[in-house]
Amino acid sequence: MASTQVAAKPEIDDAKNPAYLKIREVIYQVSGIYQPDEKLYLLASRCARRMAVLKTTSPAEYLEHLTVRGNRDTEMRLLLNEITIGETYMFRSPPQIEAMRNIILPQITKTKGAMGFKRLHVWSAGCSTGEEPYTLAMFLLEESAKQLAGWTFDILATDLNENSLTTAKTGVYGEYSLRSTSELLRKKYFKQFDDKRLQASDQLKSIIRFDRVNLSDDRKMTFCKGMDLILCCNVLIYFDLASKRRVMQHFHSNLLPGGYLFLGHAESLYQVDDRFHLVHFPGTIGYWKPPIGYNGGGKK
Amino acid sequence: MTTLDQIRPKIKSLESIPAVPAIVHPLISMLQLPSDKIDIEEVVKLVSYDAGIAAQCLRMSNSPLFGRRNTETVRSAVMALGLKRVQAILMGCCMNHIVPPGKWALPATTFWRHAMGCALVSRKLATLIGYPDPEKAYLAGLLHDLGILVNTIACTDEYRECFRLARENHVALDQVEAQILGLTHCQTGKVLAEQWRFSADIVEVVEFHHNASAAPTAKALVSLVYLSDLLCRLRELGYGYYESMGVDLTGDSCWTILVEHCPALANVDLARLTMDIDGAMEEIVGLVDAVFKGEAAASA
């Protein structure tokens, strides 16, 4: 058996600066994004980019930019952008897809199927340039001959940014977005657009409805009801606590009982909402809206 | 079907393990004395006699998981680790030597990653929730799956079949054991734990870590290890295969039991704890592979 060596972390000494622990706490309090001790070097390298722009060399001084100086709100947003940059590509989180395939779909098809209600609604809230809804569409279409045989399904993909939505609707992607998409799925669900890019097929597009939705818009949020699954990755991090709570209230009411919400892999809902139950799946966590009358039970 | 009585003579034969270094027994006897009666210099001397154990102590005391202290001598390693951790290393050493090379039903490194992962998560959780003896939690986590080693030796071929079935069907090992062997690693582990005169609470952990509410006295410790065991199996520190389960830890009866003993558990940020486990995984894998390199090569 080959032994696994611990990867070298060139910036680990920088990350030992106690100011980074404080920066981590501030980020966690503001956004719910968390970096464990072993990943502090990543946080340090993200801060370093912002520090270079601000011409600051001391992490302690940069902490002031994030907390007490006049530019703190803007700086926090710019740092969060650095932290979440490059996070959108298709099949970004295989454990989420596996949890849907192996655990969530069997549960939903069992309970809804028993009622003869064979419809599945999925919402990608904050879909950005569309990688997430297209991933979900490929996953559901692949399951349509298996667990979802005889079912109808659709995906609502929303974002606030018009430009992102336009890109998403066009569905043209380069190698970066497709780097984790298998050759088989590329051939099945994409067509050649130019010599370097592929375009989502009409079949893929046909099950996605793109719409501009501001998650803070109570009126519009009220109309996204009946969801089985909501994915909202790295969106809530930009909201203050009160707004986050209001969005979670909407998500809770928009999900059907027994439905699940997934956030970004480093996001936490701690002290934001306690109506959802945190559920551990292999390699990922999700938030579950228990059915009425649920009183514990552990494993599912 | 195998009965416990059929396996008992095989377990009896594990009483004297020839491969266990001669210094282990006097060391363990000494470490079980009240702390004011332990002669540290004598412990250092005994550890120094065995190159393998001395190297393990040095590697662990230099690992970030144990505070990384740049220790270079056995004496400073023993002082840095503390006597309880030295005892845990020795117990691990006993366990490691009972399986002859080539007999492992699962790769040795997989077993040790889970054992070490569970030990570290148990200690971390214990510290977070104010459990009075985090080092006891560490030891309990390390030893909880002793019975897997017993079953590996007592019925190697059938046990390999158990692992194959568990892996192929993505189910928990103890379920397959009950169906194929007619007994589980919890039952056989208990026999060896008693034979090796483990303390009563550790014996309960070994016997009841899949059924914590049945533990007669050490309910809190057993529940703590049960929850840590589940967390490890859900974070790629399990038995090396995908266990298809979604777990609502806060809805589990063990959670309720542990909250009664350690009310701080109710306020634990589970998402953050999970991210900390993910962050520590690379270190755990690196440490286990470094410590058990020889054994892993022999079992491959």
C-alpha cells in the first residue's frame, strides 16, 4: 500500500500569525464560511491577494480593514469573493450528487411515489452562470431511466445577476467548467459550439427554467413553493444575519416536508436557523425539513 | 453461523501475543498505577528499550494533531504526550500486533485511520462539550473496534466475505456480521477487552458502541464514541467504502443521552466540527501511514 505523504504547505508559517485566527472568526460570524486550522494557509493566501491590493503587509492591519475601518463592508465582500472564487464548475461536489442518488431520491420517490405524486421540483437558488443547474439536469436525466422512471421533474434556476443568467441560458462552457464532466456525459448532453467550447443540448435546457429572483424579495420568494430540493451555495454569505434568517424562513416554507437544502461545502447555518435538521451524508452535509410529527430517529 | 463459544478458544489464544514487545506489559502495569506513584524516568527508560514504540511516541508528539512540539528525544516526547497518551499508544501497539501480516480482512491502514480518526474526534468532541476526561475518550475511540481484529483472526475468510458484502451493498459492517457470522465485532471485542483487563467503561464502549442506549453504566462515554464513530464513517475515515446513510445526529437517542451528561453538546456547532474533521483528515492519514508504514506494507 502506498503511503500518503502530507502535502507541503509553503505558506503555513504565515498562517500561524494569530491575526488569521481572528480573521477566520470575523468571516465566520459575518458569512458562516469556515476554514479549519489545517486550511488556514489557504485563508492566508486569499488575504495576501487583498493585502497586496491595499498595500498592507501586516495581517493585524488587514484585520482592521475588515473590522473597524470605513471600508470594512466592501473589503469583507472582496475577501469573500477571493475565498469563493473559482468554485463554479459542473459536478463541483460529487458527495452531494451521491447523497441525492443513494439516499435522498430513494426517500422522496418512496414517500411521494406511495401517494402517486410522481413529480420532483428542484431549485438552484443563486445559480450564477448555470453550472449547478446543468449538473442537476444531467443527474436527473441519468436517473430518469432508473429511480425516476415514470416521474416528471424540473429545475428552477434563479440568480440576481442578469449577466450571469444570460450566460447560463446560453449554456456555452469551456474546459474549466467541464473539467469534472465525463466524456460520456459531454457527448450525451452537449454539442460542439466552437473548437474550444461546448453548448448544453436542448434536452438539457428543456428541464431548466431560468428566472431572475432576488432572495430578499419576499413577494417573489413566496411563489417558489413545493420544492423537494434546494441548492443555495455561497450565496447567503453576502447577507447579514437578519436577511439570512428571512431567506431561510422562505426556504423552509418553500420546501415540502422531508425536503433538503444544500449549502456550499464551507458554509454553516449555525445560529441562523434551528428549524432545519443538519443531516450528515458521506462526505457532505445537508439541511432537512422534517415531516410533520417527526420526533427523532437518527439514521435514515 | 458461528457462535461466541466456538470463537472463545481462539480469543483465549490471543492472551499472550508473542509479537508484542516485551516492554509493553510492564509499561501498561506501571501506567495503571495512581499518577503520583508513576516513575516517569522508568517509563522513559522502558519506552526507549523498544525502537518501534519510541518512534511512534516521537512521531505522534511531533504531529500537529498533538500540538507539534519539535521533540527530538524519547524523554521530551513522553513528557509532551503525557502518560495517558503513551498508554494509548501502547494499547494501539498491542492491537496492531495481534493480526499477523497477510491476514487482514481490510487494509491495516484503513483500520488504523478509522481507529485514530475516532480517537481524535472523540477527544475533540469531549473537549468541546466539557466531558470530564478527554484522554479517556481518546483511548475509547482508539479501542472501540477491537472486535474487528478478533473476527479477522478468528474467521479470516468469512470476515473478508463480510467486508465484501458490506462494501458492495453500502451497509454497516455490524449488520452484515450479524447475518453472516451470527455475531458482531462488538461481542467478540468485549471478550478480548475483558481478557486484556481493560477498564470497565472501555469494555462497555467496545461492546455497546453500536447500541449505546443498552450500555449499563458508561452511557455518556459509549454515546460519545458512538457519535464520533458515525462522524468518522461519514467523513471518509470509515472502513474504506461508501456507507449509504443520512444521519440526523441530533435526532439520535445517543445525542439525547450525551446532552443529559454534557449539556454543552446542545450548543455545539456541528457543521464547524465536521469541517474541522475534514480539515484534520489529511494529517490523520499522514500520521497513520507514517506510524503504521511497516504493517501496511506487510498487509498489502
